Amino acid sequence: MIAVDWRLEPKFDETMSCHLWAIVRVLTWYGVADPAPLYGCACTFAADLGGPLPDVAFWPPDWIPAAERIFGMKLGEVDRDDFARGWAEVVGRLGAGHPTIIIANVYHLPHTIHFGRSNFGHCVTVVGYDEARREAHLVDNGVACWGGTIPMDQLEQACDLRQLPNGRDARLRYFDLLPPTRPVTIDAVAAADAAAVILAIQRGIAGTDPIYDAHPGHRRRGAAGIAALAASLAELAAALGAGVGQGAPGQAAPGREPLRDEATRDCFSRLCLATYAVGELRLGAGRFIKALLDQGRLAAAQDAAQTAVDCLAESNRLWRLTSMMYLKALAWDGASIAARIAGRLHEIAGLEERAGALLPQAAAAVCQDQ
């Protein structure tokens, strides 16, 4: 039996999606008490808003270098197209005392309500392995709030992500996460680093960060990208209202039929993931700036910073509502809900634009702090 000394009870936070919350829980296990600076590092959009069918890239391009530079921590994703090879690496990490986050398809996770019903990726943490029993010990900090064992044959099925959006050829995907070498507290973030994070948030909102040049899938985001997404959804709503993707005619009133066309369902599913990712990261950006405000480190731009935080909070609230609207659109009334989503996204774009315009003042203020 190989295990880490995991003494944290499973805990769920509905404000964050499973991957970021799993990272926070592992960092808590390592003894990190205040993850707010890490939210700040995750400050740019994680959804590709460049076209009518967005895909999801779960890591924003500035998260890893920012975390490495500011806190000295290692963070990344590893895909293996061979489960046995990937699992051997996970077991090696456990033996070195490192709990390891993996992504599994809930369709094959018996402890979830989605078992045998829904297909999507979900983060769980491996905390032990019993080779004699051929069982993995997992902790699920999602809605299930579960800890227990799963047979390795079942886990291997769950870890095959090839049929999922953004699953690529992964038969095992795990997070290469090692503890920080410097304190992860808001106090530990130097003024120059804090200003850099704030400006990265602003560049992410505007879609102008030079780092995107190396990441074509992350271009055209921010207020302009959101507006483009709203326009594409308006077009989709018109198509659905005309009966595209609505199944056999005559079964229900126009616009009230479930979305049965697989291509249309896939579009909405990916839009739902994109919405969740963007909203979560706006929440993280707002929390980072709010922590600086609470410490008095933005006193020279108090009003501007607070307004930006308020805009980001409202943006996140609307993103979450929009995510729920996508789910409803998958079940019924696709055309009218798509039209309402497009209108909501225009509101969000305005909030993002206003927040972005105020952030340079906050960055300048924090530089005066020290």
C-alpha cells in the first residue's frame, strides 16, 4: 500500500470548477493557507472565444509562468496515451509524498450521480494505491464530497478521455503539481509582481497580452471576444428558431423541442464549459484585487479598484447564470434561450470593458505601495 497522509475531509466549493478547487485543496494539504494570489495568477480567460464553436483550454497561458515566477511552484498537465505508463508516474509521485490530481470521465465513476448517464471530465485526487487489491484511493472534492476506493479496471476506463472535448489522445491526464518554494500569501507578493498580475488581468480583458501570440487558441478574448460570441449565439438562435437541430417536426411547438442534433448539442456543451471557465477566472481576478484592497495596498486608487472588483464580481455572477442557461438550452427551448444568452453576453462584455479600463490605475497604486 502506497499512500500520502491525507487528513482533509472532502469539501465542496460551488464558486470554483473542479480543477481549480482540487488544486486549492492540494495546496491546503501542503500547508498553504491563503490561495488568493494563485487566483490572481489565473487571471486570463480559459475559454477560446475566437469562433462560433469555442473549445476549452483549461489552463490560461499566463497561469504556469506566473505561478513559477512568483511562488516557485511547479504546475502543469501531463497527458499519457498509455495508461500503464501514466499510472506508474502517478504511483511514483505518491511514493514521494505528493497527492496527484487526475481527470476522469464521470460516466465511469460509480460514486457520482452521473455514473452511466453523463460524459464529462472531472478532477479527483489520488491519495493512495493498493497494488495487492488493485485499488486506487481517491478523494472527490466535487458535489459528491466523497473519499474511497475504485478498482483499477474501472479507473482505467474513467481515465480514457479520448471521447471528451479537449480530451485529445489522453488515456491518463494528471496534474504535475509540486508545493511552492515561497509563501503563497498576499503579503508575499511584491508590489512589482502584484502590478504585473493586475496588468495581465487588464490585458486579458482586452485580449492584447503578447503571450497570446504563442497561443492562437487564446486570441480574441476580452470584451470584443465576448461580443463576437454573443453575435454567433444570436445567429444560432435564429437557426434554431427556423427548426435547425430541433428533431422531427410536429412533435412540439417551435423553439420548445430538445436539441437532438448532435452537432448542435456539442456546440452548446462546449459553450457551457467555456462559460464556466471564463466566469471562474473572473472570480479569481476579483478576489486577488479585493485582497490587495483589504490590505490597504491600493489606497491611492481605492474607488477605481473597488469599481473594477464590483464589475468583475457582477461579470462572474452573469457568467454563472449564463452557464445554467446553456444547460437549459440543451434540454428544451433552445432558440429562445440562445437569444437570451446573447443578450446577457453583451452585458458581460460591457462590464469587462469597464473593469479593464480601471485596472491600470490599480496597478500604478500598488507600485506606490512599497
